[in-house]
Amino acid sequence: MYKETDRPMILTTPLGPNMMFLTEMHGREGISELFQFQLETVVELGTQVSFDQFLGKKVTVSITTKTGDTRYINGIVRKMAQGNRDPEFCQFRLEIVPQFWLLTRTVRSRIFQQKSSLDIIKEVLTGLDVSYEVQGDFKSREYCVQYQESDFRFASRLMEEEGIYYFFKHSDGGHTMVLGNTPGSHPDIPFNSTVKHQEFFGYTPEDDVVYGWYKAQEIRTPKTTLWDEHFQLTNSGKGLPADKSIMDSVQVGSASHKLTAGTTGGMEIYEYPGEYSRHFDGINKGGGEQADHLQWIFTENVRTVGVRMQQEAAEALLIECKGSHAGFTAGHAFQLSEHFSDNGKFVITSVEHQARQPIGLYTPEPFRYTNQFSCIPFTLPYRPQRTTPIPSARGVQLATVVGPSGEEIFPDKYSRVKVQFHWDRDGSYDLNSSCWLRVATHWAGKQWGAIHIPRIGQEVIVSFEEGDPDHPIIVGSVYNVDMMPPYTLPDNKTQSGIKSRSSLKGTSDNYNEIRFEDKKGSEEILCHAERDLTVEVERNRTTTIGMHGAMTPGDDSLTVQNNLTEQINNEQSTTAVTKITIKCGQSSIVMDPTSITIKSMMINIDAQVQLEESAVMTKISGSAMVQIQGGVVMIN
């Protein structure tokens, strides 16, 4: 029976000690990368091995150097394969990854509100062993959507946006994910952090050295400009720019590297949208004012463009090298010594490890470990590149308008409403279901235009600015089985119009309506006011009736500020059941069912030919005088 005693590379597995032997290891780790190691192992024939014993379980590789220092590599088994066997052993291959990898297996859509990006990241990483060494103030985002993406991609995207990176610390039996954004978050490598550079010309290198030091610099864009806008600010449409120039130079040992070398004045990265203004809203979830949130834009733009510029600068200068130091770990730092020009502190950005340790009948080779790594100067801040794209919300989606209990219409002062997306299984169908969504209209002016506020329960069509799920906008609405058209179809297919509903608690009998009937021979425009109808005409109004006009009001009032002229080419008939009054100043004519009373300071009756008065009794009286005058006066 073989034992692991005196073997520099040992694998600890669920099988226990001296059961599975590690013969070869190769793998890669990097900052803001999921490490992955492939382990070639053997077990003695007769050993019972089940995939269930390994998949998802932690295993640990320990590498002990000649100086007695130990490097641990811990991960969970993502994949296991059984290979060939010889007279002594059966081969197994294990692939190990961090627990963070498990988040690649969960894909979902969900909404986060009033949380900072760091708080969202912490929620997504719940259950993992994480050390947060992130510095700075991260403001709450009004609305942030994980849309049809894995937890891993969502967390990675947020970290890349904010300039947060991650790496792993390994221990015997576990590993910790470290989140950082400053050089201070990079610990030294586990042991012997001062590493000698060895000029290597074909002979076997010493332990714990580096060799083949290859330093390269490339041209990077010297300026980054971000441009954004916010409709709640008075300069909306004029941009909220922020720009930043690349850091001037980086010192590497005795050499200074000018990061603007080879650039020209016109070189610039220009991005729109800048994605720093629309995270914030001056209206809170209940519709109240929170203007201070808009002021965050003017600090967030500076922070964001600074991160973008550092992301550009992080790849300006890169060292690639080989080594034999088993303690080299991505995200960790070391001090280089005995180099002819570049002595100083460096941060390891990636490492590829290779180790071999045969066992059994044919073991002529001794244990051997080598690595290839890349690093950057410690004084050059590392920022992860934005490689994880924002998921695209293609086309349009459907959603239901929502609001607080007891409300039927719930807008803010910008006519925005809230919705519950059909895919949102966590929403509560209330004012907490989404951010405020702007509502598209065919006309929007300065206190003029067209407005139709979607009401709670209605189904609306939602599009997305730049295809970004974080920025939805309502572009229309549709009928469904619960919200049917106002006119029975297809029976009334020639009818169109606008029909509203009284609120609160209006029924089908309470509405305002303008309806057009286009059926040939039955054309009609119907206007229905549930209560009052007010028509204001600033100047002229002309009404032409081709055949017959009828009005049946309860009460009717007409006020004309200037003149009213009526011309009737045929007949006019006015009928009143109780009274007709015509009044001008102090003069009036009043008619009721039994009398007509005419009052005025003076009444003139002028008949060109004849004036007749006929009654059972006629009475003429004057309190002072009665005068009757004519060429001939005849009294019967």
C-alpha cells in the first residue's frame, strides 16, 4: 500500500488519507477570474470510488517546498472522469473550481431597488466565504435588474462597472473570495514574498525564483469622456459630461514609463450613456421629492470616469514571466529583487501552474513545479476590464400597471407609473414592484401636449432605452381578457374613439366618451360627458347643421364675451314650459303660460301700415297723462 509520506504534493479528498494520489496538476488563476485546476490522480485497484463522493465536494492540494513552506489550493470538484488502469492503479481526473463557480449554474431575472451595487453584490454572494476589502462610498441605485443572466455574470458585471475585482485566498480545507478595489487589498504571497530574479540560460532554476522577465508597454487612449443625461435636470439633453486623462507615468524600479507615450491629442474614448446619472431619481417610490439624490450625479460622474480611466491604464504596462515559486497566487503581491532595472513591488494578475509527481512502478522523474505568470507594478491600480455585457432586452415586453392598495391611478408628477413585469415572480403587484416608468406620448410640450396615464391593472407594452433592462419606458397598451375593448367586436368594428372610466370606483355606467361610427349610412360622432361639458371659444365658433339640430339639456348656459349673431334661413321655434325671459339692461320681456310682460323706460311700436290690438278687454293707463294722436282719431 502506497503512502503520501514525503511526497511534496498531497491531495486531500473525501476518501481520506493515502487513498487518492495526485500525479499531475495544471491550472490557471487570475484576478476577476474563476480559477480552474485539472488534477490527474490514481487510486490503488480495489479502492471504491463514486462520483457522488466528489462532485460538489471540496478537495485540497498542498505543495510543500524544500524550505518547508506549504502552498494550498482548495476548490470544489466541478467535473470528474474515470480513465484507464494499469496493474496497480486506476486513473481519475478531477477539475476543481471555486464555490463562486456554482453561481454560473443559476440563471434568473429579478429586480433590486434602493440598494447600492455593493449591497446587491453581497446579496448575490450570500452563502459564500467572502472577505470585503472594498473602499469608498457606493450610492444606492434606484433600480437594478438581473435579466436572464446567471448570478455569476450579474455579480461580475456589477463588479466590473464599479471597478471592483476579486481573487482567492486558499487554506487547508477552504478558500476565501476577496473583493477589493485599492492596492491595499492585495496581500503578500503566502511565503517568501521577496523573490529573486534569476538570469536563466538553460540550466534548472532554483526554488522560489522568477526568470524570463519580459516587460511590455503598449499605446493606450490618453483620455476618457463620459456623457450622460437626466430628464429631471434643467440641462436635460445638453449632457452631463465627465472626463479624465490617463495617469502620466508609472515607475518600475529605476525605469519610468510614460503612459501617454505614442499618443496624439485627438485620441479619446467617448461613451454614451455614461451610466452614472440614470441610477438616481429625484422622486421616491411613493411619489415624494428626494432632490438630494440628483445631486449624487455630480460626484458619481467623477468617480465613474476615474474608474474607466484606470481600466484603460491597467493594461498599459504588463510583465510576463516564468517562475518556480509555488506561493505565487493571483491577486497577491511580491517584492522583486536582483533584477538589473525593475526591482520593486508587483501584483500578480494571473498564474498558470504546472506540477508533476509520478507514482508507482515507473517513477524516474522527481517532483517538479513551474509557473508562468503576469503582473503589474503595485503603483498601477488594477481594475477589471468590462468584459461582461449588459444583457439586452430585445424587442418589447408586456407588464401590468400597479400601485398602492386603494388607488386606481398612481402617477408621479412626470406622469410616470409603476409596473409588474410578467417575468417578475418576486414582485408584490404594488408600488414596490418597479421603478417609475416614463410613458411615451405622441406629443409632449411645456405644459401642453397629449396625456393618457395608464391605470392600475392595465396591460402595457414596455421598451428599453439602449436595450438596457435598467431603463424601461412604456410605449403603448393592449387589451386582454380582463381588460376588453369598450365596444363589442367584431359587431361594432366600424366604431372607434376614446372612452374613459370615472375614478374612484366608477362602474361601466360612469364614463366620458368620444366615439366615431364609420358604418356607411350610419355615420355618427357621439360625445358623452358623465357630468359637465365645458366648451371655451376664444374667438369665433361656427356650427352648420345640414338637416335637423336638437338639444335636450337639463340646464344650458351660453356666455358670449362679444357679439352673437344668429341667421336662420327658414323657421325658428322656441318653446318653454314655464317661462321665457329676454333682458337688456333695465328692459325685459317675460313670457309665462298666461301672460307677456314688457318693461322699459320707453317702448316704441312702429307699424308702417297698420297696428292692431284685439282682446276681450283692453286697458290703457298713464299715471300722468295718456295721449292719443292721429290724422283722424276714431273712437267707437
